[in-house]
Amino acid sequence: MKNNQFAIVSNNLKTKKLELEKLNFLDSDTEKIDKPCTLLKEFLLKAFLDTQSNAIKGQKISAILASEDEDALSYLDDNEPLSKIAFYNIALQLLGFQVGLDFEIDDSISKMKEWNLPIDKSKDPMSTDEVISAWYLLLNTHNKYGQTYIDYLASTGYFAQNYNKFDKPLIFNGKSMPVYDTNELIREVVYVESPQDTDFDGKLDLLKVEVLRPKESNKNQVPVLFTASPYNQGTNDYSGEKLTHEVNVPLKHKEPVQYKYDQIKFKDEKKALPAQRTVEGKTRKAEQTFDREASYTLNDYFLARGFAVVYSAGIGTKESDGLRTTGSPEETIATTSVIEWLAGNRTAFTNKVDNTEIKAWWSNGNIAMTGRSYLGTLQTAAATTGVEGLKTCISEAAISSWYDYYRDNGLVVAPGGFQGEDADVLAEETFSRKQEAGDYMKVKDQWLKQLKQITKYQDRETGNYNTFWDARNYLNNIKNIKADMIMVHGLNDWNVKPRNVENLWQALKKVPVEKKLFLHQGQHIYINAFQSIDFTDMMNLWLTNKLLGVENNANELIPDVTIQDNVKPETWNTYEDWANADENIEYCLGHDNSLTDVANDGQLSFNDHLDTNTFEKYTQNYTKWRKDLLTDQSAMQNNRLIFKTKPLTQDTIIDGKVDVKVKAASDQNFGMLSFMLVDYGTAKRLTETPQSIEYKRINEGFLWREDSLREFKLQKNTTDYKKITEGHINLQNRTNNYSVDDMEANTFYDVEMELQPTFYHLVKGHQIGLVVYATDFEMTNRGNQDVNYSIDLKESSIEIPIFEK
Amino acid sequence: MKNNQFAIVSNNLKTKKLELEKLNFLDSDTEKIDKPCTLLKEFLLKAFLDTQSNAIKGQKISAILASEDEDALSYLDDNEPLSKIAFYNIALQLLGFQVGLDFEIDDSISKMKEWNLPIDKSKDPMSTDEVISAWYLLLNTHNKYGQTYIDYLASTGYFAQNYNKFDKPLIFNGKSMPVYDTNELIREVVYVESPQDTDFDGKLDLLKVEVLRPKESNKNQVPVLFTASPYNQGTNDYSGEKLTHEVNVPLKHKEPVQYKYDQIKFKDEKKALPAQRTVEGKTRKAEQTFDREASYTLNDYFLARGFAVVYSAGIGTKESDGLRTTGSPEETIATTSVIEWLAGNRTAFTNKVDNTEIKAWWSNGNIAMTGRSYLGTLQTAAATTGVEGLKTCISEAAISSWYDYYRDNGLVVAPGGFQGEDADVLAEETFSRKQEAGDYMKVKDQWLKQLKQITKYQDRETGNYNTFWDARNYLNNIKNIKADMIMVHGLNDWNVKPRNVENLWQALKKVPVEKKLFLHQGQHIYINAFQSIDFTDMMNLWLTNKLLGVENNANELIPDVTIQDNVKPETWNTYEDWANADENIEYCLGHDNSLTDVANDGQLSFNDHLDTNTFEKYTQNYTKWRKDLLTDQSAMQNNRLIFKTKPLTQDTIIDGKVDVKVKAASDQNFGMLSFMLVDYGTAKRLTETPQSIEYKRINEGFLWREDSLREFKLQKNTTDYKKITEGHINLQNRTNNYSVDDMEANTFYDVEMELQPTFYHLVKGHQIGLVVYATDFEMTNRGNQDVNYSIDLKESSIEIPIFEK
């Protein structure tokens, strides 16, 4: 257990008292109490719910141990001076820690220090003001289950026992409190008229939007969290899988061609649009409702805190018009259309036929976007338009350029785990209009045509960057961003690879908005239910600032860059920047022996072909393939080169993009190379996925949606290596990814490329390995061709950016 | 997809109409409709919620395809004769099946037959009465997600759109409908005074009881589901694990002793009790509430249907008095105390100090119990007292005798997966009073003393049945049962082994109550969210009958014995009885070659000792051990004997208990034997655990608790064998499990025992295997002793009970 809390606001005693009054812990009576023990008992009585009798509260207080031999009730009733140790003995039990299991009585303060739980400054024994101050801090302290004590109290009904007694919104320590009754949420559907006709039916596309908002929004406008999720009206898993591409296909020579970027640049041609619908009536009352939405627990958390939450799946999804495009400008427009409606700048209707307009009259016009993966991607897409009303994005594991999702340096490179997927597959998977047969009938022909076009222009033949991909490259428009950006990404995310966030992070530096970056040790996951970091609290602080305009120091309290350590569990370090190291170490593959495996300055070769059995086995079992790829003696030993540094003489942190330069040849007139940087060294490493610590332990409000508490723990057993990063290149894309260079067999070419960016803590004694290979079973096409690759060691090297403290 | 629905009540047209009126599908207007299409459209309009506009409903109807080229809206508006195929095209889509994916349009009726979905008898085209009848049946038909269409409609808000419009309770097709607002549940705690003082503090034990009940129960009394769960106030996992017994200990010679049962029989001696508390006041208002309870989704389902749900953890749990005993009569009394309070026959208080009485004035006095494992066990325990008010039990994976949970024929035999656990460990694990330090302080000494006693009397030294275990054998009191019993058990449950339910089933035959048995292919699991069987509907039918007194044919519609087939997925067959086969096949280990592996009538031997490496490996990896045990050439080949029949010439079903007779010797003056019956044959078998088909797809009401739909599917790959059943015996318990027979080294003894009961479908061509061994790594002690066992083949045989159709 190690707590990392950033979102605690420092306040003076006066503010603390005022805020405790708003929470009903203090009032004119309690403020007169002059005995510290009496005051603490008063706080405890309130914590155990006003709706319960004093006898019950007494039972609960006496169940807490205050000292070796006295329970809290008798200790506090004795009214001796309140010792600091007794306060924290009690506090730890309130935070869910168990005497005898988690800590020993009277050992509370040292344990809190060990766990990094904040302790209020106070003398011993404590004064009443010190009790107030310590109680205030306790309410903002994370408990054993990764929630602040006040959030825990909320989940026991602290606010729900009488919602009317509290301000709405209620800001406590800079964050919005769950004072809204989630049983009374209004759930309504509207249809936003998007300024495009993507299904070519002669009418502007109407897009289904699901709104959840507190009933209080009928009186006072509220901020909005908008999640654009193409998945949330259902997916076509079966037909998507059927469309998945065969990847056991050979690599071929590509016809050389040199382009200037402008020749392949996407130019947005304004098409003639159908007329907007004539508004034939206006109403404030929606006509359609919905049941259980596909939700994100972070949104659920904010629903209890007075934020409206809006979901929309976009063009081509169930009950909407239009066709799917996989990330094209049309999808951006679909996304911004909803934001424009929420900000009062676009029309929505109550249904698809009557042309009765309905405004987002309950919205305060301040919108944030949330969500991960495709849902994060559409945030970046929307932000790059500078659309009015979008104040901030919390963009997690987002794609910044779809080429970086499905391709790499002139190669088809699948997102990890999704071999054979491509833009067309994803379009089919998310085209949920198909699930309504009566609707699909009307659009089927147009859809099949569209799908064919996507398949054609995504161009799996060459793997080159082209106009299709340029249209789906949001990096072209970062300069337009007006929203403050939170970016979250997994350093082990091989689905949406880290380049996506790094490019965005770098490009944003020139843009005058606030930006914050979180890099965690997960793969393609959410981090809002981690035990060791108060991510959810930080987002509360952030959105309370950005959407409610509360001055709470969010910009300063939330670090610019927060990176989870890959060696020590539960450790989150803060930095000023990422992937901007001044220092580099160069390792040469040959002549200076800095990569020790190699004894000479000559050439080394490997072949890319495997016997059929081994090949088949690897296609079924990537773990086995990766193990053989990275292990010295294995079935792969003639199919790759491994170079290793000498054991590191000190802990070393790689910060950013490793640059690889090789002089390489193929014995064919085509070829590809893959590079994997590896941490060789026996160690207990973090689990690949976070472990569930407490199933459904987190309640996002009171008897509301639940989440399971998670954390990365050290694996039970040691492992001998871990992949750090990787990269792939088509040897005919040496110049760039949209031109094709010539290539002849058995000719050496200089190839230079950057691996995916990382931030990796290498432990002293470990070795850095560089593995050079061709076919990547998990990501590249797998022709199993008899191709020999040679590397000229003297002319080959890697440059590793090093973080200097 | 294969549907097995038992809980559909046959009604005549008049009843159907009356019931559809209560559901608001029919009224004086709709009953006048004389066009079948118009009537069906009317039903559809109502299905899509009255609260939505006609435009929205029209959108939704037109999203359904009625024929190859016409959507449902235009089809129905045309008002041509309504074809049966169009009706079922529409019906299947309403049930969540997708055109093009699950079925082709106009292929609906044959698909429904294939999936075993009920089709109403009607002519083609359909009359209005036939539309009524078919709609009625459709509402009761399971959809793609294992719920009836009316339950699905409820989850979209059908009843919630206006709860006031519906009767409460509302019975439809014999089952209670979810017409209660789960947002308005009353949650209150009371303390029942149990007639015992198990913590010896001089006061009767007060037991915390959590009540959830619909607000309507303030006006009209409701039936109650009571779940007695020792786990639901928390568990001491860490200290439980610390207490877990070392199992790598040697087997020893036991001093021979012969008892008559009466000598070890438990005699319940009435102790002098403290006086009952003097009632000092009476109230109808509870003083304590609670937040998220540890719930069971079947209970959640019934909360939406107007049943109250009550949880109590019993003596020694958090906020209750008393000490844990692991299944002794004291725990039975703790359980029945709550039932007595619910039936008006025992006192409860609002808190632990004021002596203010609170009655269960909102209870109709009809109580059912629910829950699995320990929770099921306490049902059996309570039922054997004949306690008034307990009308029925739905007892799942329940222990009927604790000796059968922790012991077998004079051996310590762990519940599968829990090596080293015993009665004392479970007592410690469930002693959640420990979690409140202020309370624990007061009872700690008493508890440590109690724990020591349990450790002593459970007697791991001999493994014999004794008075301790006889006190925990509910089979002694089956004759007292007055409650109708539903029993559910997994045929692959090696935690609570099948003997527990079989003994109960057989003993109940003489008791004049209704009894129903469900045997599934799972391990230790719940079956209320399976796709292929309407278990939840049946329980609804059952409880609506037993607790609300509705005459709905529940006793007849629910089969006496329902057994899931282990070969064909989604197949549930019904039988009159279980483990009562007339036919037996005897296989002799030697002389007649019926177990083919053996060529002679002599003796075969094996040794129980393994080299340290292998031993260590097996202690860490039971799967590996089991594989080696059952595979011909393996590291275990000298450590067990495998006998196999010739391939079966026809499909064969084992029904009940296999009897094993062996003449065996050990080269020591002690010994144990284990027997495993195995299905040898290469086949795709069912997955060991049910697979999640749709995550959280089942909503137990409207925006209420959710469950994931599950099903056993065939495994992707074939396997070569599957364990059918097993048994273990101490060679010194040849006479019975409470006496100790003498034993000398190298002397042959006749040993006879029954393996755990089963119901197993063996496929033609497979072989029955009998594996004879000693140490069971997963269950017995593991001394790794150098003991040689010999079997005299001529005098050894097994007798297999065969189910004859």
C-alpha cells in the first residue's frame, strides 16, 4: 500500500471551517465545543449518519479502538486531552485499516508515513482547532480502498440521508461532492442535425444523442461530460471478424515513386450539402428515453456530482443516420455537432420526422470530453477543430494519427492483439445501423460501396501513408486546439502505441492551452480505479475548475507529467516533460563492443523463414513466439540477431524515442526490419494487467454504479526480460512513409528510424538488448518468405535518450 | 443457442386476455380492434413505452423488418392479412435476434424450432385472438439473453414508466412481475435476540439482521427471502490462511477401537441460559440503516418483484454477538432465530442497548431461504428444525454433513481447492467481529479458547467421525423438515462434493414435502444467469406459489429432477429420480478381463513415494499432477494403477454411486486408498466453468442490479479424459468412519466403499477407467511416504449403476 495523492488543496483554518460548515460537520453549536475529545466525538456521530439513533452511533464508535485497552467511545467520553496517536488510531480505522491486520494500535502514525497518507501538523495533545484541521484533512485522505474518506462517507449515505441539506453544486477542498440523487437522473434522447450527408440520402445526418442529467438541471444549468463512443450502440463482432484480413501474405517489391507531401496531402473539399431541416416547432421536452447505457465509471462518478453526461455513437450507428468512416473528418464533424448542440450552436430534434427542435437548455455550455481508445481519439479529433464549448479533454489511449494505428513506416502493422484488423474492419464493426434490419435494408447498398472504398484507399498493398491516412491524421491540426488537454497513455499499450500520445504531447507544446500527461504501466486500460493514485480526484479538481470555474489551483496541483515507475509498485513520479532528454547514449552494433554480443566489425545475417510447424505454432501463440525471439537458445536463433550491452553499472532511465541506424541488405528486392529494445535481467516485474484488489468496492455515489479497485502488483515469479519498445520499417520507405525508395537485392542501404517512445527504468546490472528481426507475428504480415537479411555492424548503432535527474 | 423453458403456464384465451389487461396491453379500446395487423401494431406501440412519442415508437417499429422488403411499420399499416411468418420475423427481432446474423428473414419459424423457442398454435394468416395468444406467449418466451420478453421490457422501463398503473403484486403467467421501485427500497437493521449465549458474556446473543423491503410493505405485508451468509459482514482471509493446516504430514497407524454409533452420537444438552432481555419499549421504526449489502442476484431479482430480502451473518460476525462454530447447532439456532423473528415468534431490538423491540410487522410470515455453499448449508440446517414460517429452501451446493465436507472414510480430505482448510480455519475466516478492534478486544480471550477447542475436536489426527462431526450432521434430523426443498448441485463440485446433496435427496424421500433437484455440469457455482435454462423463472413460479399462495401449477411444471447433460451443450433432461438405478454393471479388476488393462489374476502394486522435485511440483500444480495421474506414460506411472474397460459399444449413463470393492494390502500398518473413475476418450467437452456470454446483460429490474449471462460451451480443443468421480478411504476405517479397524503390514484386507454419486453420460467408444492411488495432492494429506500398496485383482471389482431409459 502506497498512497499518491495530488489533488488535496491547502487551505487555511478559516476556509476549512467554512467548508466543514457546508458539509454540516460544523455549525454554531459544534463550533462552541472547547474540548477536543467532545469535538471529535461530534464529528464521529455525524459521520455515522444523522438518520441513525445515538445508540447505534455509539455502538459504531465503541467498535473503534482508541488505545491499547480503550474503545473510542469511552476514550472520548473520558474527555482527557486528545492524544495525536489516539486521533490517528481512530482515523486509520475510519479509513478501513484493520488493527492487528494492517497496523498495530499506537503504531498508526508511523504506518501512515510508510503508506504516504497525509498527517496534519498539530501538537500533542491536540487543540480543538487542530482537531478541525485534522478532521478536514482526514475527509480528503484516501482510505484503504483508494477513495477519500468523504467519498466513502458519501457511499454510506452521508449526503443521501438528506440531499436537500447541501448546496448544489457543493465544492469541498476544490472538488465537487456527490450531492445529486442518481436515482433521479433524467434520461433523454435527442437527434442532432449534423452538417453533412454521409449516407447520401439527400438529408443531413441526424445523430442519436443520449443525455443523462440531474433533475436539478431543470433549474440550474450544469456542465457536461461528452463521450463519443462508436461502440456504445452495439458492435458487429461477427461480420467484423469475417472481414479481418489474411495476414499470412508475402511482402513484395514496391514500384519506386517519390512524392512531395503536398501531393498526398488531404484537401478538404466542401461538398454541396442538403438544406437544413425547417424547424416546425420547439420544445423543452424530449420524446425518447433509454435504459442502461454503455457507461464509463468516471462519468458515473461525475453524474453523482452534478455533471450531465452525454453519449453519442456517431454516424452509421444504431438509430443514427450516416455511414462509418473510421476516423475521417466526417466523424470529427459528427462529434463536434454534438458539442455545438450542447453549446447552443446547432439544432437537435426530438425525433427523426417531426422537425421539432429541442435545445440543450439545461447545459451551461462548458463541455469536457472523456473516454479511451476510439473514444479518446474522437476527443483529439474534436479538439483540433477548436470547436466552441469544448473546454477540456480527458483523452485516454487515444490515436492521434490513424496511420500510426494501422501502419508503421510503409508496413501494415496491426494494433497488438488485432492481427488483420484495418480501417474497413473497424468501420464494419462499428456500423451498428446493421443491427436494425428495417433500417439496414435502406442503406445496405450504399454501405457496401463505402466499405469497398475504405478497403481500397487504406491500401494494404503498399502500406504507404497516403491521402486516406492524411485525412485521418489529427496531428495536422493541433494548432487549432483551444481545449485544455489531459492525456493518459499506457507505456505498454501496443494496441494504440505510445507514438500517438507522444506526437500529440510534442505538438501541443506550441499551443497556448494547459496540458497534463499521465503515463502508466498498463496496456490499453483505464486508470480511474487504481489504489495508488488519486486520478479520479485530480479529474474532479480539473473539471471543477474548467467547467464550473472554481478557482482551486488545479493547474498547479496536477503535475505536468506523471509517470508510473516500472520497477517499484505504487510509485508515481512527476516530471516537467517527457521525451525531451538532452543526454543520449550511443551503442554501436559492432566496432566498439558496446553491444557486447558481437565480436567483430563485419556483417551478421538472419533468415526470415521458419519450418511450417514452427510457423503455425507462432501464429497461434504469440507468447511462445516472443519468448523464442528473445531467448538466446531457441527455435528462432537463426531468425533474428540479439545484441546486448554489458550489465548496466547504474540505474538508467530511457526517456523518449530510441533512434536506430542500420546499414542493411536483403537478398531480395524487398524487405522489412523490426527492432525490439529489451530489458534483459532477472527480476520480479509488475503484472501485465492490474489486479483486482477489491471487487466492486468503489461506489461512485450512494448505491450507484460500482467499480473494482485495481493495482499493479509485482508478479509472483521472476522473469528474465521485458520488452521496452519496438519499431518496424519497410526497407523501401527509407526516405519517408509516403514515398517509395528503390531497392535491389543484396545491396546495403542506410536505414534510420525511431522506435516507439518510452519511459523506462532499467535497473543496475540489467542489460539493454536490441533484437533485430523481420516478421512480427503479432503485428506485421507474415509471408514466411525465404529472405536473408544482413546487417553491416560497423555502420549500425542505436541512440538511447537518457533521463538525467 | 438452445432454450429450455419449464416455467411457462398454459392458460386459456380468457385468462390470457385478463392477464394482458393487467399488464395494460389490452383494454376496452384495444379489445375492439378487429384487424390482426392493427392489434399487433398496438402491442408494439405499448412495448416501446407509453412515455415516448408516437414518432419515436414509429421509428422503433420501422427499424424491425417484417418481410424481405418491408419494415414492420409499413407492413402493419398496410393491414393486409397478418402472416404467421411475419409475426415471428418481428417476434425474433423483439427477442434480440438479428437478421442476417442469427437468422434470415422468413426463416424465423424454423429457427425458433431449432432453438426450442415456443411457437403458438395459430392458423396462417392469424386472427386477432391468435395475435393475442401469440403475443401472450411471446411475453413469456426467453430472448437471446436468457430473459423472458416481459422481463426484458421491464428492464427497458415498461413497468417503471408508471409503477402506479400496476397491481402489486402483479402475477403474470404464474410469476411475480417487477412492479416495485427498487430505488425506494427500505434498508434497515435490527438485532434479533437468539436463545443462546455463545460468547459466554452472560447475555443472550444479539444478531444483526439487514432488511431490504419495498416501500409498499409499509402497507401490505410481503413474503421474505432470507439468506444466512456468514461471509457477508467480511472475512478474515489473512488470519484464516495463517491458520491453514500443514498437509504434508505423514499418515500414521491408528489405535484400533470399535464404537457403537450411540457412543459417539451428539446429544444436545440444554444449557442454562441467561434471561431474555426485558422489553422496555416498542417501535415500528428501525434506527440503523446500511449501504451496499453483499447480495445475491437472485435475491435482487425478487426485490424488484415485491419480496423482502433479509441477510444475516450469524453468531460471531461483525456487529453481532457470539462466536463462530462452523456449522454446529448454535449456528442453526442463530439461523432459525431470524426466521422466528420474521414469522413473529421471536424478539428483535432496534439496537444493542435500549431494549426497544421491533417486530417484522411488514412480513407476511412466509419465508424462503436462498444461497449457495455455507449459505445453502444453513438452509438445510434451519429446515431440519422444522421451524415455523420457513416454507421453502432454494439450497445450492449445500453441505448436509460437515464430515462430508472436510473428511472421507476416516481420512482428512479437503474441499477441492482448499487444501489444509478445516472447521477451525473456516471459523476464523468468518469471525468478522475481529474486524472491529473495539469489539474484538472484549471477546478475544474467549475466541482463542473456542478456536483451540474446535481444532482439538475436529481431530485431524485420526480423521474419524466423532461427536464433533455428529453435531454437524444435518442428516440426523431430515425427518423434521417441513419446508419444500429445491436442491441445486454441480456434478463437478469437488468443493462441496455431490454426496452432500445425494444423501439429502435420498433422506427426503420419506419426508412429506415437495422436493426438486437440479444437477448441473458446473463446479461450485450459481445457475441463475444461464442462457439455456429458465432457472430464475422456475424459482419465481415456485416462490410465487409457496410464499404468495398463488395456484400456478409450480409443483407440476418444475420437474422433479433436472440434470444437465455433460456431452451436449445447453441440454437439460428431466427424470423422476436420481441415484436409484436398478441396473448395475460389474467390472472385475482381474479374472474376466472386463477391465482390459490387466492380463492376470494376480496382484499389482504401486508405491506412494515421489522424488522431491516431482513431489514439490505437484504440490504447486494440481493440474499437472492430475494429468500425470491419469495419463499412461508419465512421472506417476509407478505411483498408481490404471484399469480401463474395453471401448463402450453404446452410450451409457452412470446414475448414482459406484461401489468399489478391493482386496488390498499396505507394507505398513497403515494406509489409504483413493479411487478415481475416469471417462477416457478424445472429445470436445464442456468448459469447466461457464463462459460469460454477455457482460452485465441481465438487469434484475429497471436500472437495478445486473448480472452477466453465462453458459457452458464446448471447449475449443479436445481432451483425452475427464474425471467422473472419486473417493478416498483410510484402510483402518473398513467398518465405518467412527471405528478404527486393526491393520498389519503386508496383510490383505477387504475394503468396500462408495465413490461420490454422479450422473455421467459416457459416449460410445469411450472407456471407463478406474485409477487406484493413494495420495491425492488436491485433497488428502501428503506425507510422501515410502508405502507400497498391493491389490489382489481376483478379489477386486467395481459396480457401476446404470441409468436405463
